[in-house]
Amino acid sequence: MGTSNNSLKRKKDALKKVEILIKDLKHENPNRRERAAKILSEIGDARAVEPLKETLKDKDSNVRKNVIWALAMIGGPNVVEPLIQMLKDENRSVRARAVTALGKIGDSRAVEPLIQTLKYEDSVFRGEVAIALSKMGDSKAIEPLVKILKDERSDVRLVVAESLQNLGGEPENDTDKAYYFIALKNWSELVRLGEAAVEPLIWALKDADFSVQWETVDVLGEIGDERAVEPLIQLLKGELDVREGSIKERPDFWEPDFEFQERIAEAIGKIGGKKAVELLIQELEDSSSYVKEWVAMSLGEIRDSRAIEPLIQALKDEDEEVRIAAKKALEKIKGKKS
């Protein structure tokens, strides 16, 4: 009998606590309203759903965020539509909380509204939407997510690609596959794609995530397509525009970097071809001493006899490093001829 009474008392106390918290959702102090929503999210009592839905109109954004999460934690079919409406809230962090909440609930009614947000929200927000969509398992999300594989931020692209993996939605055509593998940093698959990956890889050269540029240079060298020569030369010279909004891993990206410049020069040398030789010879005549050094290295890797005369002229350059590079290149070319 005592146990039964204790159980009844606990239920009454819990009911009273919920009633007090529901009342606090209308308190004049926003901190009290926020605290009430937080505690209700922990209790998870369905009796709080309707009062919480009313509090979604609260003028304080922190209150709205906590109310959204409380509704997500309580769950149920009646919370989905109000949360979908919160995707239109004026406050970005409130909209983001709604995305996370809808992803947690996983109701298919939220798929289309979430897809719509991909069209107008910022880069990081789109990554959050991708995660939410991946939890819903609806194939309708695949095509819209494929379209944002070209996001300007490498970390967001990775989230999108992983979301596609979770949905079982690897792109079908080779161009989209290339962007997909760039996002995943799966460089071996890009080499396997070959020519179809060249234009997406040229696009990736402009990424300010240094690791992406670094690996992209190598892959373009392995593929050996002449379309990559001109942008690689621009990169060598520091004249390739880096996309804004990407993760910039070094504050002074275009300060001379010996190892990276050498890598670019080697890639150009691997590609070779008439176009590469002509462009490199032009750069040998017109560029700064620092660039000439790497240009000479590329010409040495290509070993084309048309470069002999320009390299002989470079032996007279006022910069010692250029003269040394030209001499080494000539030795390689003449070694090939003999």
C-alpha cells in the first residue's frame, strides 16, 4: 500500500512540475521561458506539446531554439508541421535548430521543405540540411544534394558527399562522379575516371583548401590531359583565383612554397605536349625569375627539342637559380636526344 501511495505521489509531483513549467513558458523573463523549455525537453511529457507549439512565436530567439528542441525530444506526428514552419524563421540559428530537429524526428513530410532550403541558405547551413536529409532515407534528396557537390567549402562538400553515401546515391554521370570524388578526396577514383574528371579537377585547383589543391595537381599530372596545362601554369605563377569562402589553411597562401611549386612543375612535365611546350617557352621569356626556375624544370621533364634554344638563352639570366635550372633542363633534353 505504501509503495502504491509513493508512486501516486510521484506522478502528482511530476504533473505539477510539468504544469509549472508550462506556466513558465509565458513568464515575462525570457530566461525563465528558456529554462522551462530546456527542462520540458528533458522530461518529454506530451502534455507540453501544445503549449510549446504556442511558444514557437516567442520574440526571443533563444527561447524559440529551446522550444524547437523540446518538441523534437517529445516527438509525435503533431510536432512536424510547426517545426517545418520554423525553417522560415527570421533568425538563422533558429532555422538551423529546426533543421537539426527535423533530422532527429525523420518524418518524410520534412524532406521537400528541407530540399527547398538548399536553394537559398548559406554554405554551412546547406551542410546541416544535407545531414538531416541523410537521416530521412528518402531518395528524393539525392538529385538536389548532387547539385551542391560544387559548394565553395571543402568541409561542406564532404558532408554532402557522405550524406549521399548514406542515401545510397552515388552520382550516375562521370562529371558528377568527379565532383563527388573530389568532395570525398578519393583521388584514386579520379585518376580512374580520366578525361571526364579534368574540368572538375581544374575547378578544384581554385580551392583554398591547400590539401585539395595539392592532391589535384598530382591527379592532373597522372591523367595527362593538355586542358590542365594553362591553369597549372597560372597556379605556378600565383595567378589562379582562389574561391572565396573556402577553408584557407595558410594566411599567406601565395608565398613561395618550394615543395608545392616543384609538384606543379612535375605535373606540367608529365602532361607535356605541344601546347605545354609553347606556353612554357613563353613564360621562360616573360615571367619573374622565381617562375622561370620552375618553368625550366617543366621543360626539362618534357624533353622537347623546341625548348633547347630558349633554355640556352636562359643560361644568360641574371638569376643564378634560373641558370642552374636551365642547365639541368638542357642536360635532360640532350640526354634524351643522345
